[in-house]
Amino acid sequence: MENFTPYSALLGGALIGLASGLYLLLNGRIAGISGILGGLLTSKGPTSGRVEKLAFISGMIIAPMILLALTPINAQSIVSASWPVIIAAGLIVGFGTRLGSGCTSGHGICGLSRLSARSMVATLCFMGAGMASTFVIRHVIGG
């Protein structure tokens, strides 16, 4: 946590809240990534919001690239898993978002801000599962 700055975290959280609030107000839709991506992959015809969804997903990919190109941030992500493990993990996450009727962004950011009981339960479940997994990996397995 040597690079943690509360001001950048506060600004990032405020921007995420502003973006998801504006998305809801302007489009009448929740800014849940799994729903947007799923809708992009299953939408038929140009009138079903395909361009809007593509712009949203593209912005999530392009914006960090621009940030890395324009700032001295030295962000690194090292993935040591094999491609089959990465693909299996992605499929499991996708199954979980379908099973839970949404992803962490949909429930944790958008659902909780709307005081959704379903999102509260889902958020408690995935936070609890994440904490339990971290505990087991770090303290039981010793990874």
C-alpha cells in the first residue's frame, strides 16, 4: 500500500459514482458491466443500443491506455496462470454473474446506491467469498 493516496481513491470513487448516476439518469439503465457486455453480445439490430454499449466498453479499455500514456504511472499486472486457467476463470465469473443476476459493479455500485435488498445480499456474498478465499490462500494454503 505504498502508493495508496486517499485523494486519488476519493476522486476515482466520485467519478465512478457520477458516471453510474449519469448513466442511470440519461439512459434509464444500470451501469452493470456484465449486463452491458451481455447486451452487446446478444443485441440484434442497430436500434437496440449496440453503439452505446460498444462505446461504454471501449471507453473502459481505452481510458486506462490514455492514462498510462499521459502520466508517469508505472502500473503493472503480472498474470502467471496458463491460458486454460484464465479462460476457465472467465467462464466461471460469467456463470456467477448470470447466477447472481449481475456483477460486482451492477450490485456493489449501482444496486447499493438504489438501496436494493437483492444487491445488498449479493454484495455481502461476493465480499464474504473474496475474504474467505483470501484467508484460505494466504493462511491455510500459504500462498
